[in-house]
Amino acid sequence: MKHPPQALNAVLAIALLFLVGCSGRTPVTPGHIPVATELSLEDEQYGHAVLAEVTKTYPISHDRQAVLRVRGIADKLTRAAGADSHPWHIYVLKGDSVVNAAATRGNHLFVWTGMLRTATTDGELATVIAHELGHVLARHTKPTPGEEAARVMADTSGTIAGQIVRTQPGYAPLAQLAAILVSEGMKALAVNPNSQRLEHEADHIGFFMMADAGYDPREALRFWSKMARVENIDAPGLQFFSSHPATQERLEELETLLPEAEARFYGIRPSPSAIAPAAGDDSFALDK
């Protein structure tokens, strides 16, 4: 049985309206690394609160070698970015099946042991850590008013979609699917609406940050190629609702930036356009 185009269009229309309504961040120009902000007491408290919640499920690892590895890479990256004037709270969390890392307000960085097993070289791990640091430096971890509204709207979006589709006779299964897709998609987007754009932005920041810190940017391409092979993270047809861009899409964008990143890595002065701040980027000056 074919579903009516107008029903599917209604589902996508809700998602599109949601995305359009939650903009408001000035893009960071590829090659520019935002200036670290002053930490507030609120930021510190927020980071510690996140730590307390996360460690309820994933205990802190005290593996000295692993902690020193993560700390050493993070120190090199923050020093290269001029983001080392405030302390970074680095935690390795136990979770061999969790291939992930995260950073949040208050300069808190979390790396799971599963990521340490996957990112076998320091360059690959620097790719991941620099990406997460990029989120913090670009203030992705601080919600805009539109993103605050997104959190409120996320719980209702699935219900609305389901109600619209249910007006079509005989399409109850489609209504259920629509509600699931939109509600789950909106929950992902509510973390950071326009999150695919922010993920690409963190990729770009991290790419140049690792080059400035002395890590070959080609390691980033190798890492994402590895992730494409070992994880089935690209679900055809559902990328619109994904909070992370497809791995192949990431690779293609980074490949276009590779010549400039390599120039930075080898110490060749990049063109002024590659390092100029984005217009109106005052929000990043002196937080996935």
C-alpha cells in the first residue's frame, strides 16, 4: 500500500519548520579556532553536575597510562589553541563497548575506554578530542534561546506528526512511524538544533587545531574511514533525522580542507582568508 505524499510531506514539514526556527548561531569560518571564554562558576557547577550523572553509569577509570595518554593529547591541543589558561577536567570512563567521547561546559572532557581501543594512534585520538574541544570553544555546549525552545517542543513534536498523518484514512501504521521518527529526531536535534551543521563545524575546528598541535590532519581522515568500516552509523534514508552527519559526508568535507590543514601542520603560513574570524563572531571572543 502506498502512503499519500501529503502525509509524508506533513512529517517533513514539521521537521523543517523546527530546524528553521532554531537557528541563530553565527558559523565559524573553516580554519578559524574560536577564542576560549572565561569560565564562570555556573559553568564549573554545570560540568560537575554532568560528571556526577555520567559516572552513575560509567565509573571513572584510574588506569594511569590511559589517563596520561588522554591528558597529554588534550594538553597539546588546548595549548595550540590558546585555550589552556583555565584547567580542563579530563576523565577516562570505563566502558569498553562505548566508542565515544564528549565535552561540556566547565571544560569537562570525557573519553570512554572503548574509544581508546578504537583510536589506536595518538593522531586518531587527537581527532576525537579536538572535535570535542571544538564544540566547547565554539560554545555549542551553551544553548541559544532557540535551542531552549527546542527542548520544550521536542516532547510534543511526535504527537503532532502522528495526529496529522492519522487524518489520512487507513494509515495508522504510518502515523505511528511518523510519531517515532519525528519525536526521536527532534530529541536528537533538541540537544543542538542544526546539530549536523554544528558537528561539521566541530570537525573543522578540530581538524585545524590538531594540525596546529603537530598532529598530521591525515590521521583524521584515517580515523573517520575506520569508523565507516567498523560501525554501521549511516542509516540510508534516515540521515535527515540524525544528529550526526554521515561519515562519508564528513570525509568529503575534510578532504577539501586538507591542503590548508597540511599547510598549517608543516608550518607553512596559511592564507589570511583561512584564519580570519567569521563575520560577527564576537560571541566566541573573550562555551556537544
